[in-house]
Amino acid sequence: MNRKPTSAATAPSERAVSTSAQAPPTTAYIKFSPRILEHLGLAAYNSLQKALAELTANSYDADATSVKITLPDAITNDSFIEIEDNGLGMSPEDIAHKFLFIGRNKREDGQRTPRGRLVIGSKGIGKLAGFGIASRLEITSWKGGVQSLVVIDRDKIENFHTVSDYKLEIQQAPSVHSPGTKLRLFQLNSGLALPTQESIRRHLFRVLPAAANFTICVNGIECSAEDVQGVRHAIAAKIPKVGSVKGFYIVANARQPRPGLAVRVRGRIVKEPSLYGLDTRTHGFFTAEKVVGEINAEFFDPVNPKPPFEVLLTQRATDFSKTLLSCNASMSGRDSFYRK
């Protein structure tokens, strides 16, 4: 059998060339385009109500007992929105290493605030909500006898190649001001819709935790709940392998503009009212469009989280809500909701 001769000198030479040709590894870094502010801000918080709710939730997590929101009467070039709270405030270090740390999980500092509130925020992007409705943010905070001020201008950031290229200066000055934070939003989006102040108050009261020591005022008037006339019932049940569900529902005297059950977790609405696909055609004198209420499902975001089963949790909670609604609908308005 003839074999092709192999040059003994060739193989080692090729190996030597291959080894010597190897270059040292190139160091690379993940970069973020300034467009990330648009994606995380404008895309997620493109309405005034959504942005205000997210920014006010930050005040709640800061243990504020009072939040004062000032809105303009109309959107003009000079209009601005102000949100001021009496929370813990931020030091220059807090602003630099926590507030400006996008994606930081504040729950790493603990599941509860010093006042004992369950922390709402976790993803670390809610602070960008202001960019959903404005281009320039001015943050002033007081803590430990120091006033800190930082201005973030989205238009200027967009002139840089990456977000990290944009340097911010945190101005500091001694102050006797009590702890708290004031956020001002300038250069409001020209297409921003300005709902009625009353609808904004109702929305903020509905979606944020209803705590006795937490009040929100919009243009000097405290937020309050909408008074739905009807019969109120309590909900209490256990979903197998998921957890306990509590809440309430109201069979209103008239059809509601936003019927269905909302889902509240850690005191905050995480799912808007839904009829979960239930047929809204009238059943006798009863219609599903008369039902409004909430279910508290703390198992969606427990204090001591276990391995995630989000799909399972969501599906079972949805099934429960749908069954709850359809059960009553099939009884033509009679008192048939499951209660304990």
C-alpha cells in the first residue's frame, strides 16, 4: 500500500507558525447607546399617568409620607412638572452610586424600608420614567444637612457615542432643609396628552399603595378613590400550589367604564382591570360590565422568593379571576361570587 510521504519538517513548521500567529485576546466592553433612554423611558412610560405613578412609587420606597405634584394647565415651551416628597432624601453618594445606577435592584438593601414598607421597585429603571414625558430632568435632594443637585439632559446625552461618555456634575451645598427630594421635568414632549387633574388623582390613588401615612396631592388637592355605588363583597380563597388570594368586588348599580378585576401586589396595581375574556353580553338583568374590584396576589412577588414559576402563577391567577367573574355572570346577577 502506497502512502503519500509526509514531510517531517512541514508539520512542526505549520504548528510553529500557527502558535506564533495567535494574537492576545481583545478586551471588549458592553456599551449603551443614548437611545437606551428612549427605549426604557419613552417606550415604557409614554403617558403622563404612567410616568407620574412610577415616579411617585419611588417616593413611596423612599418612605415619604407626603408627595406633592404640580402640573401645568397646558403644555407649552415653558411648562414643567414638579414632584416633591418628604422621604429619606439622597446624599451626593446616593445619587452617584444608587440613583444613577440604571438597573440597580434596590431590594439588595432589604425587602422593607426603614418604616417597614415592602419595597415596590426592583428593576432599577423606574427612575427613567421622566424621560417618557420630558427631555430634561432636574433632581434636587436634601439629606444630612447637604443639598444635592444634578441635571440630566437627554438632548445633550444624544450627542455622545455612549451613555457613559456623558459626565454629570452633582452640585452640593450646606442646607437646613428637611430630608426629601424634588424632581422637576422640563421640555415636556409636545405631543403629551394632559388628562384632567381629577382623573390623574383617581389613577394615582388606585394604582399606588393605600397607606394611612402616605398622601399624594395634585395641584394642592389630595388624591382619593372613586366612589362606586353598588354592593361590595369580600374575596378570600386559596389557589392550589400558588397561594392565598384576597380582595373585593363590587356589583355596581350601573355599567362601569373600566369593568373587571385588577391585580394588586405589594400594594400596587400590576394588572389593570380585566374581564379575562368573559362575554359581556347581558345575562338577564346582570352584566359583567357592572363588576369592578381587586385581588391581592402577594405570591407574585413574595418577600422570600422561591424558584420562579411565573407562567404557572399567572395562568392560575387568571383562571381564578375568570371563574370568579363567569360564576356570577351565569347566575344572572344573583349573589353567587365565591366568598369566605
